[in-house]
Amino acid sequence: MTCHCSGSGEPTRPAQEVRGQLPTPDPEALRRSETLLDQLRAEIGRDGWMSFERYMDRVLYTPGLGYYAAGNPKFGPAGDFVTAPERGPLFARALAHQLMQVMAASAANILEVGPGSGALAADLLVALAELGCVPEHYALLEVSSSLRDRQAQRIAARAPESMARVSWLDRLPERWSGLVIANEVVDAMPVARLHWREDGLYEQGVVCDASGRLLASDRLADARLVAAARGIDVPVPYLSEVGRIGRAWVGEWGHRLERGALFIVDYGFPHHEYYHPQRAGGTLMCHYRHVAHADPFLYPGLCDITAHVDFSALAAAGHAAGLDVIGYTSQAQFLLQCGLLEHVDLALQRDPIGAAKAGAEANMLISPAEMGELFKVIAFGRGIDTPLIGFMRGDRTHTL
């Protein structure tokens, strides 16, 4: 895998093909996974069924045991996937030009949600300093103490002069002016799984068999899910996801963002592509040690679980919350308009031999066969009247 998606590199494999090929977790990791599995069995046993949305939340975020709440490596060669900022500084250098424009129109504050290893924060602080536009405040919203430590070390090593401007949050701020960045965050928010069948709409959940093995199981969808699925027209049978939590998260910014912009960078589609007739198995993916697979019950707490983003649903949620949708396009189009290739040229001038690395990084970011087309950028704003440089050409807002 070359990025945190199955749109590049190795395709998602059926679970039965993967189990025997995955590296065996170390004994401590297996112990944590078994502890979490015991907790899941106990919770399922109380009602006999757990929604997939609840299951995904537990396996990703249970304190000390969930994928994002434990200390196991996640990013880079030693982890399970590689995000764009992990590949090098080009992503941040291009993005910095867009952030500079928005800070000038709002406030010199940046909040990064789900900052991972700290690579994007460190590179952005360096790039903005070179542009003479260092933010007054760079906040990182991170709940994992182990990741906070890693982020602090990365920023201190890369941008020590900016450390005094950096702080960490464990919840959304009540009010915010400036920028909010969420790179590969919404895909990791729990989703409900819906099963359109001949006899009605069902919600897929999780049960235990007699041996304690976790299995998928359907029950009739309740009124809230039926309402959330209204307007989705698919053939029957059809299995897919609805990201209610992602929608609600975007809606929260309608109450909290006073002036500025929220940028979401993630992999996904507009509504009509998300629920395409040929995508009848949904978009759910799991990752373990750079292998994508399709079994969300394998090694609970050790595998990442993600779903592609329905950008039309996010746009509707933002609009309903009073935010403007100020741009939507592919990652390639956005980065090119923010000057990505100019930074490749600069790398060539500075170090002709080392420029090959920058070229490879740029190809990964903008190639349609890699991240360029599957990944999208959507921006929500309030009080931003200037057209944003990242969306000056090729804006696709009309497709949402």
C-alpha cells in the first residue's frame, strides 16, 4: 500500500485470502486484542446484537485498547498505512499557500484534527515560516497520549522555533476563528452499515456464535436510519455505509466556526458515485501492516477500519448548519493550483540528484492511479469572500 486507501497499490483482498498471509501480532498486541474481544462479547451478550457503528467505535477508540487509543504503530513503514504527509514535505508546502490566503481573510490560527505522527504540522510550520506567515496558534486535536508525544518530538525536531505556538486539545473548541484541517480523519469516523433487501431496509450489526466468534447479522433499520438513508436509490440487494457521525461532526462546526474555513481531505465520492449500482458491497476497508483486507472482525483493535466519504452528505450537513461550501475538487487539482509543481522545480534546482524523490512524491499525490483522483478536498467556510486559490479551476461543487 502506498497510501491509506485501496485506490492505489494493492487492492482489498477477501478475508479468507488474507488471514494466513498477515504478519502475526506480537504477544502483547494479541493480549490487548483478546481483552477488547472479551469486552465486545460481554456487551453483545447483554442485548444479543451490537450495531456496526457501535462496534467500529469500540474497536477504534476504546481507551487503551482501540486502534487509535493504544500505543501500537500506525503510520509509516512500521505501521499499517502511509498518509500523504508521511511521504515528504510537498503536500504541506502546497497546502501552505492556501492556508496563508485563508488566515489573511480570517485569523492566524490553525487547528489540525487527527494529526497522526505530527508530520503535517511540522512541515506546515516550516513552510509557513518560509512564506513569512507563521500562525499565532497551531492547535492539534489528539486524544492519544502516545501520539501526542510523537507529535511533539516531530515538531520540536523539525520546527523548534515554533514550539511555543503549539498546543494540544482533547475536544473541539467552543469557538474558533481561522483554519481547521482534517486530513484522512472522516474516513475513520464510525459508520452505520445498511443492507437493502427485497423485504426492506436492514441495519447490519454484530453477534457472537456459540464459540464466541463475531459475525455480521441484520435487523430491521429503525426510523432514524431510514431517515438517514432517504434519497439513496440502489438496486436490491445492496450493502453500503451511511456516515451519520461524520455528518454530525461537520454540522458541529456550524456552531463553532466564527470566521474561517474547514478543509477536509479524504478519499471518497459524491453521492451518485458513492451509491453506484456496481458498488454493491460498500466501501468498508481494513488495514494491517500495509495489507488491505475485508474482515472487520480480524484482530479487533489492531486493524484500522475505514469507509470512504460521501462528500455530498458532508456538504448537505455543512449547509444545513449554516456553513458555505466554498470549494470541492480532486486532490490533484487542488495541489496543482496551490503550486505543487513549482515546489518540485525548486527541489530540482536545489538538489538535482535528490529531486527524484520529490518527483516520486508528487506523482503519488497527483497521479490518478495513486491519490490524485480518489482523494478529494472540500472546504466549508464562514465569512470568507475571496475565491480560494485551490478551487479557482476545476471546482466540482456542482456535482455534490
